[in-house]
Amino acid sequence: MVSSQAIDLLKEELPVEQDSLVLSGDVKTGLVVVDVVNGFCTVGAGHLAPTAPDKQISGMVDETLRLAKVFCDNKWPVFAFLDSHHPDVPEHPYPPHCIAGTDESKLVPALEWLEHEPNVTLRCKDCIDGFLGSIEKDGSNVFVDWVKTNQIEVILVVGICTDICVLDFVCSALSARNRGFLSPLEDVVVYSGACATFDLPPHVAKIIKATAHPQELMHHVGLYMAKARGAKVVSEVSF
């Protein structure tokens, strides 16, 4: 287990200053939900799902639900990525996960209702980066079209994993914004309380010969990298 002293030292050396965000509807904001599916969030649901109840993941689901309810009540745009892989196409270095057509690739039970909301766009993706996973065979991009169609100025990003799928999507969205591909998008905001990552402590990783992935440390690293790339990171979202 990574010591609390080590985590405190990391946070001291690599601080992430977090603001608060108040949404009123005056600025066109879209909610982006990254991979809140059973295969990553529901206990025992697959190779990459938690093996026991996880406080950080449960808190992420609860906060995502809170935000999604407000966005849908107000008919504000929501874009939800669902990790979904063909069984014969591996995604190295990860074991098979979120196989298309299985419960693993479906939204967690608390969010299944989003499938029936008219303001929600669902996108199955077969890669880590949802921005790349939104590219169609004709070269168009479903996410880019969503931003432009809804004239979104701010995206609020939540989901799992903070340092993997969330971070990769955020970095690509920022690059696309900087290139002018996402007009009128101005800000990419990551809500730390509605993001989570998995826990693979060093002593366990050594036994199974995998790369260690201590949860709290990597969650912080993901937030730090997102902010360093130009995202805004907030610890509170209110309406």
C-alpha cells in the first residue's frame, strides 16, 4: 500500500488548485459522462470491475447521477461514452473487458434511465480516448457534431478512470478546441468529485505481474495532468 505520507508529499509537490462551478443555464454547458458502465463500476462485473465496494467509485456514480438529473430536468445536453469492445479485438495492455452486447458495456443501474432521455447522446467506443472513439468511417466526429449542434461553450467532464479514459478524452478535446475544431467550445471542466479510478496496490500488482495503480495517487495524477494541459478542475458543482 502506498503510504499516506507519500500521497501527501505528491499533493504538496504537485498541487491541484480546485475551484467551484455554479451552473445557471446562462452559459451553454454540456455534461460528458465517461464510461460509467458496469464493467468499470459494478462489483464483480468483469476483469476491470471492482472486486469489493469502492468508496471513490460509488461517490463518482452518486455525483454523476445528481448532475445527470439536473441536466435532464433542464433539457441540457448530455453526452455519455460507453466502453464497448469486440471480443476478437483486444485492447492492450488490458484484459478483455466491456464486451459489446454484454452487461459490462451497459450503463450502471443508477444511470440506465439516461438511455431514454431525449437530450442524451450515447456513444459506444472501442478505445481509451472517447474523442477518437467518436470518429465515424466517413471521417466525421459524433462528439464534435454534438458540440456544434448544441452550440456548447463549456463541457463538464465526469466518469472513470480519472487518469486514463477521462484524461485522454480531456486532452484530445483541449487540443481540438485549440485547433478551432470545437467552436464555440471555450472551457473543458473536470469535476473531481464525479471522477474515479481503480485501485491496484503495489503489493498486489507484484504478485500478478502487473503495473501498480494506487487509487488515490493516480486519481490525483489524472487531475494534475488534466489541469496542466489546460482543463479547469473543480471540487464542487452547484446550480
